[in-house]
Amino acid sequence: MPDEAFDDLDRQTQRAVAGLIRLALSAETRRSSLKRDEIAKKCSRPSAMSIDSMITAANLKLTEVFGYQIVELPPKESYKLDSLPAKRGTRAYVVVDVHDKPDNTNHLKAYERFENTHLIGILHTILAVVLASGGIISDTHLYSHLKKLGLNQSQCLPNEDKLTLESFINSLSRQSYLEKKKSSIGNHDMEFSWGARALVEIGENNIAQFMIHIINISRRDSSNDATQEINDKMLEDLQRGIGHSWNS
């Protein structure tokens, strides 16, 4: 929404939209979802303005200023779907980056104000392990794979004084980056899959490309046709393992 268009709105509508933007960004700094009931309660909007219209107006402004949008979370177990449902109906929202070509350097610097950026790499690694395991993995196997990478369940994470890997994974579950439920795999207690927030904020294809990038770093020459063919085959195998094309 250009500034001129925003300025043309009446004062009450401006306050409602601005209040929603502040509320959404505040929830984002806490990595928590924003409930529709909370929007209705805390953002005083004109009686003729629906919450959906207010979200649309806020998104135009958020996109222009920050490159962000408020997105409704898909329902649980959406990692099993070929595509995320257009009408999600969960009544819970998060703020996601929608830059077409984000400046990763500037974006990272801005992000550092709110987040320990080394944890982002660990999050992406966990999502990659789950993805490579067919989209679902037992807690035992997840911790076993991460131990091979030097991340032990009960030990503090690198650059962290108190945060253990187990505590971090539990926090990812609370924040909807991971889904955690009683396991149907063998005799294991729990199993993990991708959470709704990981699907809309990060995306399966992005994590697959992250994995390819890490593998290519170890190769002497990652630019030849043979390497590209191997990469394409790996992407096909990953999609076959999760049972669908990338849904995000």
C-alpha cells in the first residue's frame, strides 16, 4: 500500500491497520502465532471492516516497508499434502518474508536484532534431517542423526550457556516449526515432522536446495553437467521419499 493510499484512509482505519502491524511484528519477535480472536480483541476496527480486509491492508504496507506478509498457518499434517490448502481455516497467523530476491546480508543483519542467528542453521539442519527421512522421523533417530553432527541431546548448543538440543527442539514444537506426536514407528516414544510454520515460512524446496548447496560445497567442481544431473536426481529422490512434489 503506497503511503498516499494509506494516508487516504480514515483515521480509525489507519489506527486499526497500524495496530495490527504492530501486533503482528510483536508476535514475530517472540516466534509465536497470532490468533484471530486476539486481532479482533486488540485492534479496534471500523464496524464495516472485516478482519480479512484489515489483514489485506496490513499486508500491503508490511510488504512495502519490510517485505513481510501476515499468512494464515495451514492445518496440522500439511506436510503430507501435495499443495497447501488455499483456505486454511486455522485462525492462526505468522509473519513471513516474501522478498522475491532478498538481500541476504541486510536481512541477516536486521534479523540479528531479534534472534541468535546460529540457531537458524541448526533449525534448517533439523528440518533437513526430517525431510531426508521421508518427512517423519522418530525422536531416537533424530537425536542419533544430530549426534553424528556434534549435537548431543542433553548438552548445550554451540554458543549457548543453558539451551540444550532437547530444549531447543521442544521450543520448535511449541512454535509450530515441528510437529511432535506419539510415535507410530516401532517402539519409539515420539516422532517429529514438519510443522505448519516451517512449511509457510521456510518451505520444503528451500531446505532441499540448502541440502544441495551443502553437498556442492564439498565437491571440487559443482558446475558441470554430471553434478547437475546428480543434484536433480537427489531432489527427485527427496520428493519421492516424502510422497509428493514440494508443497512450499
